[in-house]
Amino acid sequence: MSAGTPRRLGAAPLLWLCSALARLCADDISDMPDLPRLRAPAVDATAEPQWLAPGVGILRDHAVVLAGTRWVDSGPDEGLALIACLTSGRLHESLVRLDSDDAALLKSAFILAFGWEDGATNDPLHGLPPRGVPVRVQWEWQDGEGLTRRMDASCLVRERTRDRALPPLPFIYTGSRVGTQRLRAADGSERMVPSFKLAEHRTLAALFDENDALLSTPLALLANDLRLEVNTALAPPGRTRGRLVVSRAVLPLDLLLDASGALRAQAEGPVLDDAALGALLAEHYPSPDAQPHPGVLRAVALHPAADAPRQQDAQVMARLVRVAVAARCWVVPVMQP
């Protein structure tokens, strides 16, 4: 190929480029209204779970309880990409380091506690958000006075570009995924073998598009994780011991999504145009001028019909975000089959 000959991109780079451009142009949380600042209340400690192994416990049909340590002190400069990782995970960009490094045991704890089937992990290459069960992820610790504090983990994350904390948000249980991994033998030969991605990449809960995490991000349209960092005004100091408590999420609003991309509040109800959708969001989510509501998760569940293609998910979610911004509602959409 001569120096002046344009280079042709293969299919995979073109798909990646299209996905990246779509995400950069997509609506995300940057235009959401500012909300009143929250404080971590003093609470009763979570009940002692049934410990399956050191650091991994369950309260059947109620919660998974995971012991760990608040990790990154502040920042990091490259962005806070993870809420929690396994013991040997990517500690330089994680809010919490779990005591357990056993990926299979961690997933087993969720199956024992809730019995959920796996969802669909996000696919950043093709711009597909995750589909799964929303869960509440809270960090519980004791302060310097011996009082138990508990806060949604998302509130311990700050947007450095807007000088504000994220509100209470759910994460999405997808169960991670089984893919393949290339192994090379001593003789130089290679073969592909099955690989449980949670065990390979060791991310329990992600803030960005980590499609191997057990709990996927609620910020599926976020184009850049560099804006996220530890909310040091609310989070306990780094190396504080505590527990991650993961429970069923109760969202204020559920909407139905059909194969054409239309949204309805009820199966036989009218299709929601932007005005009706904005009014519904304003009805269910406290306005920025209201008193802080630490118990309200700022997410709406979109339930796609069985024949609703995943290829339309990002477009529908971007529409909901645009309507939410226009209605001055801080709310993100999550896909729950």
C-alpha cells in the first residue's frame, strides 16, 4: 500500500467508531438538574446474615451482604469506573475492595438470595445497554462515634465537572457472562476455552460500560467516566471497613416498551408522547426544589416486550433522558425484562 492510499477500516473498527460517536452524541446525565445534597443518616445495622464464607453472606429473599474496605481515597484522576471489585480487581479505580476473591461464590450468593436468571450485559461495541433486574447497592459503615451509617453507593460518587454528587441510583443485575479466553500451551499452540468473565475481570459493580460486571451500570448513556470521582464530602475515608448491602430495588415508576419503541404506562393504555411522559415523570420523582428524599431511587424501569429488539434500547433511553431534562426530573432509565 502506498503512502497516499487511504487505509480501509475493517468491520470491527467501523462498528466501534459508530458506537463511540453515537455515545458521544447521546444524552446523558450532564444536563440533569441539581438536587439538594444528601447526608448519611444514622441507622440500625443490617441484620447479621448467613455467612457462606468469610466476607460473603445472604439474607434469604432480601439481601446479599459483602464485607469489604472503602478503597480509593479520592479521585482518581482517570475517573472512578467501579463501585466494587473483588480482592484482586482493579483497585486503582474502585470505591470498594471486597474481602472475597471468589467470583463463583459471589454469583452463587445472588442465586441463593434471589433466584434470578441472568440478564443481558451491556455491549459497548454495538451500543446496547444492559437488561436485567435493578438492585439497590448500599455501603454501610460505622463512623468515628460508633454510629452505623448507610448510604446508596451511587451517592458516594461525585461528578467533578458539575461539583455535585450522584443521587440514589439502582444497579442492574445481569449475572456477568460466560465468554471465551485464549490459552497458549507450552508448545506454543493456542486454544479457546470458556471463561466466566466475573472471574476474569473481577468487577462486582460498575459505573461505566464494564460488560463483564455482575452488576451493570445505571449510567448506560454516560459517554465518559473521567467526570466521576469519590464524593469525599459524604464517603467515609479510604480504608474504612464496612459492608456492601445489595437488595431488591423498588422503583417509583414502571413503563412498558413495545417492539415499535412506544412507551405505555399500562398494557392497554395510550402511547405516551413527550408531554405525557414528562408529566408522568414529574408526578413520580421529587422536583429539585423539594426536600431531599434519600429513599427514592432516581430510575424508571422500562419493561421491553418479548419481541422488542435490543437495538432500539439506547434510542428509547436517550429519549426518556431528554424528556426528563425538559421536565426538570433527575431520573435515568433501566431496562428490566
